[in-house]
Amino acid sequence: MNTFSYLNDALFEQITETLTTRGYCVLTDFLNPELTASLQRRVMNLDDDDFKHAGIGREHGFQVENTIRTDETRWLSDQHPVDAMFLQYMSEFKLALNRHLFLGLFDYECHYAHYAPGAFYKKHLDAFKGEANRVLSTVMYFNKDWQQDDGGQLLIYHPESGDVIESINPEYGTFVVFMSEEFPHQVVKSKRDRYSITGWFRIDRPLLR
Ligand code: OGA
Ligand code: MN
């Protein structure tokens, strides 16, 4: 199997063009089907014990904050073959983004996330202008036959007007990428178990503006 067969120039041009003009991009054929299936099997077979309650902030500022978000997460590890394949894929994606967009991304970190029925993540930004080093946020979903009534949509807000500009069902195979500093977003309360991988491309210093 060629893991990277889907990483072709046409797809990259589509992504970078859309990121440049709109700041976010929603795709249904980003990962190849075999890798999507392997990741889905892996995330759905993780034990409850494998997940940690998600928190806000990093390192010393870290705190579990269950009024803002109630999902559970687990970082991917390059020691696990399936995780390693996804990390390798995203590393190829990073190189292409750097080639096309000159973003100077150096790192990608990502975790599996599980939203149990009733879980949500209120409106937030993944990075703050001028200080954070998260540049691009990504989300990949693993939930077959998602219905509108199941909730769990990712809502993306317009940076200035505050209007909802996108409502995305976390349907199996859907991949979303957006500029971390620009777009407030939220996860509507989910009525079903909802599985995903959320990740961030980073640069090694704050953006100077
Ligand atoms: C996050 C996040 C969105 C989603 O984890 O920061 O916004 O759709 N996730 O899971
Ligand atoms: Mn977020």
C-alpha cells in the first residue's frame, strides 16, 4: 500500500489555494481509505483508561476545565505503527505546506479525541494572535453515518462578524484544516460517541506582527 498516494500535487494546490483565500478547508478524500480505516479501528478500540480528560493550557498552566470542554484525549505516539503512519503522512503534508505557503511549520502534534454522549467543546480559539505558536489546526473524523440530529457538529465562526460560516458533521473521512489564530470554533454537544484526531502545526517562535 502506498500511504502517500493521495498526497498529490493537485490536492495540495486545492488545499493551499483554499487556505490562502478562505483560511480554512474541508476535504473528504485527504487520507487514503486504508489508513482511515486503520485509524478508526485504533481509536475505537482504545480503552477508556487510555484517554485523559482534556484540559486547557499547556504544561504548568494546564487545568482540566469541564465547563469549557468535556472530551477525552490521547496523544499519538510514533511508537505505535498506525499512529506512526498518520504522523508520517502529516509530516509529508507539512513539507508541502511549507513549500506552497512558506509558513515555516516545524512540528505537528496531535491527539485522538473521544466525545462521549453529552460531551462538547465551547467556542474557543486554538491560538492567540502574536503569542501562540499554533499556526494551523487540523481535525480528522471517524464516525460513520453521522446524522444532523446526532449533534457534534464543528461550527466555524467568521473572525470579524462572529457569524457561523461553516457547520461540519464529524463524518468518517472528513478532514478540516484552518488557520488557528483566525477562526473561533466550537463542538456542539454530541449525542453519539464521536471520535477524531485533532492536531496542530506549529512554528518555533511566536509570530511577529
Ligand atoms: C479542539 C477542537 C474540534 C473538533 O480540539 O481544539 O476544536 O471538531 N476540536 O473536534
Ligand atoms: Mn479547537
